[in-house]
Amino acid sequence: MSLEGLREYLPVLIPLIVVQFALTAASLWHVLTHRNYKFGNRPLWVVLSFVQFIGPVVYFIFGRGEE
């Protein structure tokens, strides 16, 4: 893939990258500032937070405990 070919996809890639970083940051912040989880433990959720898109989404669905 040439540099020109990559430029064609930038309008799609940049928002996806921003969303990925935002989800990762939000899930890490929540994991590190809260002690209660519905399922799993802190090390598990920290590692899963770095899995592209699915890790943070899984945390917010299954791991996030009651406040």
C-alpha cells in the first residue's frame, strides 16, 4: 500500500483511532479508580482495556460494578 493509498483511508482511520484511545482511557481510568467489579479483577480488566475496541466495551458491559 502506498502513501497515497493510505491517505484515502485517513478520514475513516483518524476517528476510529480517536475513539479507540478514548475508550481505552475511559476504561483504564474507571478500572484504576474503582474497587468493585461485577466479574473479574483489576489486572484482568487492565489487560483487556488494551484489546482493540472490544476490551473497553466488554468492561463497560460486564465488568463495571455498582458505584
